[in-house]
Amino acid sequence: MNTRIKPSSVNGVIHVPASKSYLQRAIVASILADGCSTLSRCSFCDDTNAILEIARNLGAKVHLRGDILEIKGKFSAPKAILNCQESGLALRMLSPVVATLPSSTTITGENSLLNRPISMITDAFAQLKVEFTTSHGKLPITVAGNLLGNDIEIDGSQGSQILTGLLMALPLTKNGGKISVHNLKSKPYIEMTLNVLKEWDIRIINQNFSEFFIPGNQQYKSANYSIEGDWSSAAFMIVAAAIGGEITIHGLNTESKQGDMKILEILSTVGASVSFLNDAITIKKMHLNGFDFNASDYPDLFPPLVALAAHCNSKSTIYGVSRLLSKESNRALTLVEEFSKIGVKITILDDKMVVVPSKIKFNTVNSHNDHRIAMALAIAALSSDSGIEIEGFECIKKSYPEFYNDLKIITQQ
């Protein structure tokens, strides 16, 4: 599907969707819990729908009333192959968890997930003496089960999702274990995981994010939990306001553990106006200066930051390009390829990306089936001379299905 985003100033009030990262973690904790957990302020996208279907497949009873999700925990051998669709978090979080079952489980995915690396999973299983088979090092993966727990060392330089899975799985095992982590990136996501585990009464001893001590034979207990708004999704609308007008956003927690809240600090650096009132954040367009930012711990901010950098008055440098290589697309190359079509000059030097301020021109661009690329291009289109046509725009459903509707609220699309 091709979608034409027209040039427009922005003005209005929106509510951001629930954090899919928090909701996915909370759903898995609820599956594992004894009793019924209630998750409030929920909203759903392709990734969360995938993990809800997996919850049902693993035996949980799921009931949705408006934005309230009730999950009666049950964790049993799946009725069928577990399909993570395109959710990398679901794959890496659930693989260690299902390894604690007494029977084997097969996990697969769709589209880009079928080609994404799973060595971080198989390396962990080899240390934990979990038997598995893969399809030439890719999905599907079949896990034999009977994980007993053990000490393990992992490399955190390419992300934290497998660590999240291990932190959720090892409390269920007989032996528990110690996880030693080297060069951990995306620490805020581990803070989110620990936050969720605490709510479900799981004890983890965290020593400076380098060692985690996990007692075995723990029991998840049901919880009532409110899902906060998603800073990763909000970042696109925040940038839209900074480059094109004024937007008030409701539903965000300004004391959140979500790393992508860092977008506010960046806006302050570049000179945009940010104000707070109760639960609302208002962002206004101002004169924007170029910026330097290390996004190694915040790789999902790369696409909106590229859109922001294109509108600053001097070049900007974003560090952490190596974190972009195995997303829904190779985001580093995709950002260069697609933004160059609309007149934005981007160069990559080692681990940094340099973006030169540019006048946005019309062209047809491709999302590469990457939701964050599609949204970044849509935001850039707002300041273009005659709009941008985006191929494959429907991929926004992966994380922010209401993105286009919210865009219409704040523009005249």
C-alpha cells in the first residue's frame, strides 16, 4: 500500500498508545503467574497481538474488556508451534522461558524475523545445556526443554532481549543461576524487565548491570498493573512538533524507565520548547541547533532523530550505528537509502551517522517493511515541498496502528 503524506504544519492534542515493551513483558509474567493478573490502559499492535496468541497457545485464559486485559495464568506445553510473527522481543524473551517446560517447543516467526540472527539464543542454550535444533542457524528453533538453571555469561553488545528472557526464565528453574553480562547495551530495557518482575514478586539481585543473581524455585504471583504510554512511539510525534508546530501529548510517564524518554533531553539540547502540565507534555517548534548524541542504548530513536537532524541549522552526529544492523531492516543502510531520495544527505563513518540539514523534496520512498522507517519518513514529509509517497506504509501496525489517524488529528492530511 502506498500512502501520500502531504506537507503540513502541526497542531493538536493526542494520546500515545501503551508501551508495547512493557505490555509484552507483563503478558509473559501473567502467563507464568498463579492466579489472574489484570493489565489496564492497554492498547494493541501486531507485536502485542502475537504474544497474546502465544499466551493462549501456552494455556493462559485471556479476556479483554475495553483497555483492560485479564490473564488467568497457566503455563503448559503449547498446543501448536509458537509464532512470534515479527517480534524480536517475543522470540528472545520466550525462548528461555519455554525451555523450562518439560516438553519440547518449536518457535517460528514471519517475514524479517525469519532472517534475523538467533545466535544470542543458541549461544545461551549451549551454556545452559539445553538441546535445540534450528534451520541452518535461523528460525524455526525447537527447544528440548527441562532447563534446570546454571551460571551463564552473555555478550550484551548487540542488545538486551535475550537477557530479559533469561531473567524471566531462571527464577522458574530448580537451580536458578548467575548471569554475567559484558558490554550491556540498552540498559533501560533491563530496568523495565526488573520493574515488571518485581511487580510479579520475582526476586533478582542486580549488581551494576554486570551480574544478576537469581534464586531458583520462585513462583510468579498475579498482579494488577497499569501499562504506561510508549515513549518510542511518542518520539515521532514529539519530533513532528519540534519541526512543524505545537502538539500536546497525554499518557506519558515523565519518570519512566523507558530509555526513549531521552528524546526530551535531546530536544532541550537542540532548542525546542518543552513544557509539562499534569500528565501532558507540550512541544513547540523553535530554532533548532545541530546535535551530537550517542544512541547506543536507544537504537529505536535513530529514525526520528534523523528526521529531526534534517531540520536543524547545522549538521548532527548520531553514534551507535552498529545497533541498527539487525532490526526489521538494516536500519543504517535503509535510512541512508530512503532519506537520500528526499534530499537528505547522510554519511556513515565507522559507528557514527552524520546528517546534514536539507530541504525535503518529493519522491516515492520504501518503508522496507520497517515501522520506524515508515514513521520517520512520514514526519519528514510534513516539511517537504509537495509531500512524500511511502510504499509499504501499513507496516506501522507492528507498533503504532493509530499513527496515521493521530497524524490526521494534528495535520490536515
